[in-house]
Amino acid sequence: MKIVTSRMDLASLMSDNKKMGKSIGFVPTMGYLHEGHLTLAKAAREQNDLVVMSIFVNPLQFGPGEDFETYPRDPERDTALAESAGVDYLFIPAVEEMYPNPLSLDIKVTDRIDVLCGKKRQGHFDGVAAVLIKLFNLVSPDRAYFGLKDAQQVAVIHGIIADLFFPIEIVEIPTVREEDGLAKSSRNVRLSEKERQEAPELYQALLKARKAVLDGEKSTAKIEGIVKKHINESTSGKIDYVEIYAYPSLKAIESFDVKGKAIIAIAVQFDKARLIDNIILNMDF
Ligand code: PAF
């Protein structure tokens, strides 16, 4: 595995590989790698000649009061993990390398952001868009890999790809879960012992909702009710939202009588950890 820190080096390495006809799979991350990231890298390994991973804690996607300074970083451990997952090129740029000048464009995501977590994180997806546009231009991947745990991010990225005509296939990787169903997240360690026991009920609530839809329930309001009741009855967490949309447009739907996909997404606040999870239903059954 080769570590690259200069954007020019990365761009020229990628162009050399493209000339040789190699396909490139790209896994953008902010580091502090966990099994979720490694699953993305392994999928990229299977589907491409070359795997590129970036590790960059992107200041532009952190709002005031968010944890940019204290965001966990462990480049040595990450390097070993990336290598073990089959990464060929690990791009670890400094902030000045990615943002040598203040942006002369106002990159503002206008669609798919007024719902779910985007409502509260003003400007967050603008920062995600800015860094991904830069990274996509440097790497020119054939495929880019994202986890569906962050389904809103994936939805926003589909919008960027469509708007800017990036010839990149977005590969969506299902959420990696603990054995009891809890979605893997670095935040899970902030749960108390009791909360950790309750937390798998979030996924159980989503499964219950899926079963109800498969059994014929069409009303999104009723499904939201089922999810809320289950979470309220089986956890001490406070529901932040339970929302249902068409996916990836994130447009409101009142009934599951739709074609395409629908997402049921939840966020629940525990004492020191806010957990998110979702399930995407293919309605073409
Ligand atoms: O999901 C993340 O880790 C980040 O939002 C991403 C996509 C790497 C952009 O900084």
C-alpha cells in the first residue's frame, strides 16, 4: 500500500493507472476506521483493479460547536487497517493541501437537506459536497463506496453526481450491525450498560415496521406510530425523529403505495449518545 499526501501526486498516479486501463474504486473516509469502513474497502477490492481510500477530517462539514478539533484520529492504526482491507493507495492530505485557497465558489446543497439530520446541521452537507467534489476530481474513480447508515449523505451524493455529470457509480453498502442488530457506530461506546441493552430495539422497531408494510399496511403515519410506540416502550431514549420518505429523493410520501424505494429513518437521543438507524424498503414487490 502506498501512502500519498500530495494532491498532485495522487492525480498523476490515478491518471497513469487510468491510462493502463485500470478500474478505480474509491472509499472516502474521515478515518478512525471501523468495521463499516473496512466493509466498504473490501467491496471496492472485489469490484475494481485498484482501491483508493482517503482519510481527511474535513473542517468544512463541522458546524460551530461541533467536534472538529476533538474528532478521533489514529493515522497509524488506520494505516494498518486500510492495508489489511486491501487498499492500494491511502490518501492522507493536510487541510492546506485540500483547501490551499478559500473557495471561490459557493457550494450549497439545496435539495434533500431539510429533512432528517440535515434540518439541524446547517451547512453540513455543503462541506461534504465541497470535499467530495474535490476528491472525485483528484481520484476520478469508476465507483465510490458509501455506507447506508448515513442514508441522507448517500441521497445528497446521488444529487451531486447527477447535477455535475460525474461518471461515477455510487455503490451503497448496507449498514454493518452488531450481532444483536445494533448499527455499528463509534458513538455506541457512549451508551451506558442499560442503554446498550436497549439500543438493539431501534432495529427491532424498524423490522416491525417493515413487517407491517409487507403485511399490507400502506399508511406512513401508522408505520411511524408503530416505530415510535416500540421505541418508547422498550428504551429510555428520547425520539428525535421517525420519518419516512421516498429514497433517494427524500420527498415526503403519505402512503407506501409508491414505486421505487422508501426509507424509514430514526434518530434517538440517549443520555450521552444520539443513535441513528434506517431501513430502506424496495416497494417494487
Ligand atoms: O462519511 C464521511 O465520513 C464523510 O462525510 C465523507 C463522505 C468522507 C466526506 O468527508
